[in-house]
Amino acid sequence: MVDLLSPILIKAYISLILLGVMAIGGALAFMRGVAYLPAEASHAALGGVSVAVLLSYITSIYVDPLIWAVIFSALSSLLVAYAGRHGGPERLNAALAGALAVSLAIYAAVRAVVPAELRAIMDTYLISDILLISTQDLIELAIIVIIGLFFLNLFYNEFIYVCFDPEGAEALGLNIKLYDYLLFSLIGLAGGIAAKTIGSLLVFALILAPAATAREIAGSIKSYLVLTFILTTLLGYIGLFISVLINWPPSGSIALITSFIYIMVITIKTLRKE
Amino acid sequence: MNAVEFKNVTVEFDGNIALDNVSFEIKDKEFIAIMGPNGAGKTTLLKTILGLVYPFKGEVKVYGYNPIEHASKIRKMIGYVPQREYISRDIPVKVKDVVLMGMLIHKNIPRFARKVDIETAIEALKIVGMDWAWDKPFNALSGGQQQRVLIARSIATNPKLLILDEPLTGVDVATQTVIAEFLGHLKTKDITIIFVTHDVNPISHLSDKIMILNRKVIAYGKPNNVLKPEILSKVYGDSIKVFECYPCPIIVTGDTHG
């Protein structure tokens, strides 16, 4: 009999709530027209983790991989935003690819030189397991999510204006450059957190699939964001329970369930239109 | 008083001249139509008025203020309707969100809408005949209806100067007439209106002056003095057709946005 209130599962429940909040970053990425950014940011997290692991290996002092992961995620998103602002969609896409390539190169290079126990830490950011989240990880995740939520609440209207009508917003006096950079940073943070909780390979499944599903259903911005949170958390719980019941890796079952629901919603909508 | 004043203004982008030694004045409460072919510098001219573009040389004044040095002051006086093609269609925004946006942008963070803001937004929607759509998704509206909502957003801020960048593009003839009608109504409310368009016919009768722009000011004056084949052919070539009608000539340029 599975103890649904075991400390490991309780930490996983809390992680999924935090991830649900950050999945709003996925919805913002869709609205800003940079749907691939969370995935890129989560891969950039691999670069950050690699640097942290390498520093730990060289100095023999513990360097927190999660902090480096989110720093790399946010910085790579800022780089992409800068490229987009100075060269349009072509440069933005080139910067996305470039940041991804550099991060993976760092990951591959560091992985080749560090011992097996450090490689194992690096690999948890590639395909993670939400059941292995430590209390310290959880506290750090909560702090990052609270910071993200604070900025989202404070600049909610600004982010919507920047996404909806940047030209009109700038003409009316909004500093769209500032808010665009902030928005990209938040989306980057979402990608970094997703790398820790589910792994960068599955970010599409947990950050983008629920946001894409919510996009098909929601009739207003607020319902879109709330629905993204609910779907991410709820589908995360369902996937987690399935994994516990049949002894599967949680990341895989969560990814399968979110992808299945997205495909189902799209199919139903298409059939209804026909 | 002049609402807008350009003195020998030149604007360059990467060495390419977008506006070349442009001079004109727009008096307060005038209705000005600006037309010209693609790449004529129409949007650049509007952005220069808004203080978003730095002139390479020359002097720009909006209600006596330099629009770059006094950007926050002049932007509170201006209502701006951008080209609809720049509006994102990826956001499930409602009509009320769009109209309130114009007012909230001038408030301090966190920019909450008060009851009076909501009433003003509904009034603005009534002017453009779209108050029924208050709670509707913006993306569910037709192109012409969306355009009317964007105009409502700009007039909700009670501007002294209303700038519209190609609001008739992609809009059917019936809606063009509706837009022209309520712009005529706004003209009576003492608002200065600058209207950039490829098709001047729906609004030429409202215009105090028409400017023909092709990087330089080719002509600027009363519609009957500007809408002449010998002037228009300088910009549009000999294919231009001008039909004498009352109160203003009708022109066929074959020019479309693209």
C-alpha cells in the first residue's frame, strides 16, 4: 500500500504546485510569440549546472547547481531577448539556437571530465525525478517562484501590453524594452525550474503542453493563466499517482498524460469545427 | 496654435533617408489625411511626432513641446491607433481589456481600473458603435470591428491629438463608411486628427488638408487643391485616375498596403 502522505510525495505535491505557477511562464511565452523559449532556457540550465559541478570539482567547495541553473536560464533568455530586439525574429531564432548549442556544449564537455557522482547530478537536470527533490531544493524553488510571482503580479498589465500591442504601448509611453527583458527573464526562470523538477528533455510536456491546452480552452487572459496553473498541477498529480501505482518514472508518466490531454483537446476542437 | 510643427526634418535609418527635409504645420483641431505609396515615410512621420524616432536634423514640435525631450507630457495628449497587422492574435484578450489598456497605461503601477475608467471605456465603445462587444473576445471580431475597438481605446484617453495609422486597411467598404462617420463626429469634438491612409476617398470630405508624402512633402493643402492628376502622378505615375465629384474628387491609385 502506497503512503500518499509520505514526506517524499508531499515534497512532490508542493513541487508540482510551484511548477504550476511557473508554467504560467509557458503561457506568457505563447503570448509573446516565443513558445520555444522555456525549452531553450531549460537546456541553458544544463550549462549552468555543468559550470556549478565543474566549480565544485575544481575547488572541492559545494556550489549549488540549482542557483546556477536558473541564472543561466534567465541570462540566456535575456540574450535571446536582446538579439530579438536588435535583429528581429531571425536573430531571435538564431540566438535561441546559439544559446542552446553553447549550453549543451558546456554540458558535454564538463560531463566528460567530472567523476560519475557529479555526472549523476548533471544528468538529473536532463531527465529529472520529482520524487528526488530535496527539502533544500524545495525551499530554493519556492523562493524563485515567489520572486517570479511577485514580478508577474506587479507588471501583469505591462506584460500583456508588450505581448498584445508593443507598438501602441511604446507610442503611449510604456518602456517596452524594460518590460520585454523582464518578461523574457521570467520565462527563462520557468524553464530553469522545469529543468530541476522534470528535466530539460521533458519541458515541452510540463511547461508547454498544459499552456497549449489552456490556450485552446480559455476565453480570457486571466482564465488562460489560471487554467495553465490548474492543468499543470492537476495533470502533474495524475501523472505522479500513475507512476507511483505502476512503478514508472514520474517524469515519463506526467509527460505522457499532459501530451495525451493536449492531443485530445486539439482533436475534439478539430472534430467540432468539422 | 499649432498641434504639430515640422521644420526641415530629415530622418535616416542606417544611412537611408526616410524623410527628407520635411516641413509642415498642423493647426489645432484640424483633420489631416496623409497619403503616399508604400515606403513613403508615412509611419516614420507618425513615429517622429510620437517621439519614437530621432530626427537626423530639423525641429519637431507637438503642442509646442519637443516630443523626445517631453515624451511623457506629449504622449498623454496623444491617442494612437497602430496598424492592425502589428497587433498579436495569440492572446485571448477581451474587448474591455483592449479599451481599458489605453487608460491604464497612463496610471501608476499596478494600474487598476476604477469605476470611472470602466464607464469612460464603455462610452468610447459607444462612439464607435461597439459597446455591445464589451465582454467579447477581441480575436472573435471581424477586422473592421477590431479596428473600431482600437480606435475606441485611443479616444478613451480623451486625447487632444488622435493619430491613426492606416485604419482602413483590410476593412470592408461598409465599415470604412462607419469609421468615417464617427471620425466626422470626433472632428466636432475639437480633436486634432492625423489619418494615414492609402485610400483617401472615404475621408477626403472630412479632411481640412491632405498631405501627399513620398519621403518629401509633394503637396499639402485643401483636398481640391491637392487631389489633382498633375500632383498625384508625381507619386503614383500616370495610371492615377481622378474623378471630379462633389465635395471632393475621387481618386483611383491602384495602390494597396503591402
